[in-house]
Amino acid sequence: MTDADATLPTSGWISLNVPSNELRIDPTLEAGQSFQWRKTGGMNEWSSVLCGRLVTLKQTENDILFRVYAPGVEAAVAENLRDYFQLHQSLESLYKAWGECDLNFKKKAAFFQGIRVLRQDPVETVFSFICTSNNNISRITGMIDRLCERFGTFVGRLPNHTPGTSSVQTLRCFYTFPSLSALATDGMDAELRAMGFGYRGKFVEKAAKKALEKGGDAWLKSLRNVSYKEAKVALLELNGVGPKVADCVCLMCLDKAGAIPVDTHVWQIAKRDYKLGGITTKTLTAGAYDMVGDKFREIFGSHAGWAHSVLFTADLRQFSDRDTKVSNKKRRTVIEEEIEEITTVAREKENPGTFLSVLSF
């Protein structure tokens, strides 16, 4: 394929009218909340499929710009993006409140402005995070790529940008995330195993079938209208969904802003920076998991999950930048090794999916 085969934009760059202190797309999209955004074209451009449409974002010094690849959808995409990034919520006011109640947050937030929690599609979020179990960023990204290419719908192709270089590489194809009915197809387990998903293939097929039995997409979206506890309990009924994955889904698509996904890395932050006592075990037990979440909610209140995302991202960035001579590729490896899950929450009865997954995001 050549550049001539690339999907052409149907609009120029359109402003979202959002300052950088309210949204920085690099740290927001790189922190493992979504595995579908890709660097394309220029250094500050990201592209993905949102609500079935291909869209590209561009960070400028004072704004976020976007462009689309289908005529007449500009207004709809703008609204989709405002919802996706939850732009109705003032991030400046949250940062101010958190900084006033926590000095550690205030120190880190000065260097990590604009980090938001996404509001993603429930099907995409549930099944993406099922794939994070005992995994790392590179492998998860590859798995989601293969899943979408095989079972999604082709939307377009754009010039691919390789992180760490200034050159535009080959064209990249973009697909929708597979539907729930596609993931629930008989034999999906075997197909996914052949594609390198391992035991996760079984979880995907069984969780999709269970979700369809409960009402499908509508059932998942209805969990936005129940309490955090009710939503988490409901999600734990799905194969491959344990406490960690359930909290990721609650936070990143079900409007549960106080949900705290806890992995070993977050556990270490809680103990190191917030002097969380009472944990003597070497593994992240269910009790320790709950204790960390409660501590963050006690400090940061109703949007504790948002504060947690800032602290998590800041800690990863500080770790990756500790040696300025480390290459971008090596930095990424360091990040992945740091967040590799080394402990698990005890299995829930007859649910092999209760292991903590690798990522907080």
C-alpha cells in the first residue's frame, strides 16, 4: 500500500475548545485505559475508531483539534469526544481540591496536568480488560489489534507513526471493536487460542455469552444507573472478570468515579506515599485490595478514581524518566516490567477470572 491508499479526511482541523490543563491526550491515552488509540501522521496526532467513525486528534499548546473522514459527521463526533473525555467535568477544580487535601498529589500534579478518565464503550472495555490478565502493554495491544481485524469492521487506513521517530511509516488499518454477538460465537475460544490469546479465549467466549443472556449491550450500559457496589457485583459474574477488571470497567466506562483498580504498583504507591498500614502479607490479598481503595476514597472523595489515575501515571513517568539516556523503547520495557502483575487476589468460588490483571489502566 502507498500513501495514495490512505483514507482522506473530509474536514480540516476542528477545535474542541479545551485547554491543555483540562486535557492532555498523550498521558491520558498512553496510561492503559484504552488499547485502541494509535499514533498516526504527525508527532502529536492520535487516531482511533469512536462510535463507528474514524477520528484523529491533535494536541496543540492551547487546544485539542480533531478531524473526521466522513462527510457531515463533525458535530456528532465533537459530541462523542466531549462525552468520551468527560469534558463536562472541570479537571481544574478537581486538581485544586485534591491538591488542597494532599501535598503529595499537589507536588506531582504540577507536572501532570490534563489527565482524564475516559468514558468508553462497555463492550470494548470489558473485553479489552479481560485480555489484560497476566499480560503487558505490548501484548495486550497486539491482541486487541488482531481481535478487531478478525472480527470487527474495516473503517479506514492512515499513515502509521512509530513512537520515538519523526518519520511516517506504513499505513495502518482501523477496525471497529467486535460486537458482543460476534464474541459469543460458538468456537470463539478455539479461534482466539489459535490467535495467541491462550486461556483468555475461553473467558472471552463465556463472558460474551453470559452478557448476552443478561441483555447484551443494554444490560452493560444499564450498570451506569446502579450503585458502584451493584455494578461491580454484576460484572464479577462474567468469566474472566475479577475485582481488578471489574474496577477498571466501573471507572472507565460505567461512571463510577470512585472505583480504584489496584495492582501491585498501586499497592506500592499506597504504602509508600500514603503510609497505608496493616498490610503484612507479601501478596495483594482481597483484604489489602479493599484497604487501598478505601484509603484513596477517604483522601480524594467521590472522584478518587480520577486522582488515582493521575498518581499512577505520574509514578510511571517518573520511573521511566529516571535515566535520561534510556531509549524510548527501553523506557517502555521498564514501564511494562514495573507493572507486570506478580501477585493475585484469591480466586472467587468457581470463577477462574478473579486474578488481578496487569494494568491499573
